[in-house]
Amino acid sequence: MSRGPESLADRVLAGDVRAAARLIRLVDDADPSAAAAMRRLYPHAGRAIVIGLTGSPGAGKSTLADQLVAYFRGQGKTVGVLAVDPTSPFSGGAILGDRIRMNRHATDPGVFIRSLATRGALGGLSRSTAQGVTIMDALGRDVILVETVGVGQDEVEVMRLADTTIVVVVPGMGDDVQAIKAGILEIAQVFVVNKADREGANRTAAELEQMLTLTPPPPGAWKPPILLAEAHRGKGIAEIVDAVFRHRAHLEARGRMGVLRRERARREFLDLLRDRLLDDAIARLGGEAGVERIVGRLAERETDPYSAVESVVGGRS
């Protein structure tokens, strides 16, 4: 029996969770053998609803994700979760593993949870997150949740990957509001004030409403709703899901889903192209040894970065 990448892809298409987990691991490790499987899977993806969860650490994103999984499973939908965690400085892996808070879904065949390490990537997402979404999509998951690291204003990358982005904040955390002012306001399609049983929840919601009033969307554009929730008690989850589907209906009614798909395809193509060109350039230099040789010359001021890059691009080392 073939164990090659094409066979791995066929097993994913047949709903084999073990095969999906293995392929995500290969992609996350940048294993060249994953490319053949991804080529096979790509035409079979693009059907899932992709929801991004972002916000500052401690806002309750994992708890909210757990409750959303339970809600969608109650509706009979299969769910995939990609939880992007900080990278361990020792192992290079995701520090929090497969998210302890979601352990109650571990034995549910309709739920597939996978953690990815950021591996130094900016924007709150792992470089392999988009490919992980493709794999879960091809696996047949109806809904895919992408939970970001939680690094404040840099979390704009999730907007380019998700159909709907939920920004989670909590009362009593001024840093959340400051992060929103710094730019995260622009990426939210739904705001959730979590831990709404705490003092100041209504004030936080009012501050968000004021910010939206100061920068009103263009006529006909989507206005992000501001919802109160207590994720640890399961309160407000139905309203959040309703907002997600209302946003999706808004996109479809205005022909925006096609635009989002094109933007996503462009970004994925350019990211892969950039990685491939970089790998090819390093190979032409003779690998890391060649890179270190140029770095040594730069450190000694024997050349400059611009000339060094031109020499590589021009085929000279």
C-alpha cells in the first residue's frame, strides 16, 4: 500500500483525521514532501466557514472557542480548530499543545483540534496556518476556528484568512482598548466583550460603540455589532454565531465573498513564492555556510546589504 503524499491526501479527503494531523505536522515543519499532498487537496477546499478569534492574552479566546465548538456540534456541524500558540524557545513547538480547555471535545470524531507554533511569525499567526485551514477544509470540516496568539495590534493577519473575524475584549483591561485604537478596530467584524459579569462591561461596550461612531463605515458597509458574553458560562454564544452568519449573508449579498477569496489566493500565492525564492537563493549560496560567509563580510564592512542582495539576485555570490 502506497504511503506517499498522494496517498496521504486521499486519506484526508476520505475523512482520516490521523492523516490530516500528520499532514499538518509536515506542513508546519516545512517538509518538502507536503507540497504534493497540498496540490491534491487544494481543489477540494474552499467550502468551510472560517472564523477568526483574536484579542489580547487573557481575554478568554480559548474558552470562547470551546463554547463555539459545542454550539456548532449541537447544530450537527463538524468543526476544526487551529490554535496558534507561542513557540517554545526550547522545542520550537507550541507551548500549550492542543489546548487543555478544549479537552472535552477530544473524543468527538466531529471535532479536530490542532495547535501550531508561531515559529517567530508576526501577525499572531503561524506561517503554515493558511495551509492548515486548507487541510481541515478538505477533510470536510463545516466550520474552522482560527485562534490567534493574542499579541495586540499585530493581529491583523487573521483578517486576511478568516471570513469573519471576532475580536474579544474584557472589561477592566485598558490595554485591550489601546490595542483597538492602534489599529485592531479595523479588522473586527464582530466585537465580543467577554466576562461581561465583571464590573465595567457596559462601559467597555460603550467605548467601543463610541470608537465606531468616530470612524463610521462607508454607506452599505458592515457595521460590527458589539456583543456581551460570559464564555465560561456559555452565555451569549448563540448571539455571536448569529452575528457571524449575518456577516456572511452581508458579504454574499454584496458579492464580497468572491473578492475575499481572490485576496486570500493572492496572499497565499505570494507567501509561497517568497518562501520558494528565498529557499532557492540560499541553496545557490551553498546553504547556511554561504549565508554566514556573506554575513561575515557584512559584519567586517567589506560589503553592504544592498550589494550582497544584488549579487544573489544576479546569480553571483
